[in-house]
Amino acid sequence: MTDLLTLCKELKSKKWVNLSHQIKEDSPRFPALPALEKKDIFTLADGFHVQQFSVVGQYGTHIDAPIHFVEGGRWLEELDLKDLLLPLVVIDKSQEVAENPDYILRKQDIVDFEAEHGAVPEGAFVAFRSDWSKRWPSQEQMRNLDEQDIQHTPGWGRDALEFLIHERGVKAVGHETFDTDAGVPAAASGLVNEYYLLEQDIYQVEVLANLDQLPATGALISIAFPNWEQATGSPVRALAILP
């Protein structure tokens, strides 16, 4: 049996990558949400430094629990702890997105990925790399609105989500944009793929960063957040441990 201390030493010998944006009062966000508020309650002049933070759950790099969209869905506290440390698969469509910001990741993209890298393992976290995170911290570039205020942003296709969830048994997915859905179809029909995803009782992490530093397969993702009571979402510290 592997000793946990030995395993810890082995993991610490690997390269670790921060997958979360640093969040501040002026961080990009969904425009209907308030900005982070931060203030000092006590300072070192009082003998100790204490800050107060006021922030919505869906802020910065954040996790969405099923209850975020789905009546009766699980709260964050109901997610299995073991589902917060998962094998990480990164599907890189950054070149396609650079050529077409409205790019939608489809099932065929996953089939092509598997032909090169092998099947997505059951219980994995699958991240859609678009390099959209390189637009951070510009609210304007992250939203990428046209003259009709429609976002031109990439997103997941329904067929891709159906394949990953029901044929590959993934535990979660993530992306670098604010939404699961691409901007143009979302403007026409709403966030139908985000609803579908959360309705399948899995979670997602949005607004990921630094996916360009990761291999396609072989890494782990670890996701941490405060132990809120009945939270629909929360900013997270997500990190990858490379092989």
C-alpha cells in the first residue's frame, strides 16, 4: 500500500499550475452581478488585521452546483469530496477559436481528440481550452459584444456534452468563458446547454485560466472552496498537478 506521505512527496515533486484568475473589485463578470466589495474591519493598528468580503458565488473562476439552474439539484455541500480531485483532460480548440470566436465544441471534436490521445477516462474532468482566458482582465474583451450587444464567445455543443456525460461518464467539465453556451445561440435561445449540463447532476467550473500550460491528458485537477451552507456556487482555487 502506498504511504500517504510518500504520495504527498511525489505530488509535490510535480509541476503545479494555478487554474484560477485572481479576483478583484474590477474583475470581469456577468454584468447583472455586483462587483466584489472588500474592506478592513480591523487593521494592525488595532492589533490584528481582519477583512470583510462581499462577493456573489458566480464570480471569477467559480464552480456551479446543479442547484444553480435546476430545481431540486444538489447544493455545493452535497458534492462528493472525491469528485473535487479528478483526472484532467484538456481539449485544445484554441486555434479554431482564434479563427472563429463563435466556435462550438462538438462530439466530433472529442472523437478526433480520442483518436490521438485515447478515450476520455470515466470519472474525468474535461476542460475546453479556447485561450479565452488570455483576454482577462478586460471585461470588454471577455464579453466580446457586437453592435447588437450579442456576445461572440465559444461554447459547448449539446452533442459534446451528451457524449461526455452519458458515454464517457465524466464527473465535471470546465471552460474559460463566462457561460457553457456559445454567445450567439445563447442570445437566441438562452443558456440551454448550461441547464442541460446541470440537470445531469454534474458540476462545472467556469472562467478557468492557464489551460495552455497543461498537457492533453495525464494531469489532475483539484478544486477547493469554502464549506458554505446551501450555496449554488462559489469562487474556487483550482489547480492542476502535471504528470
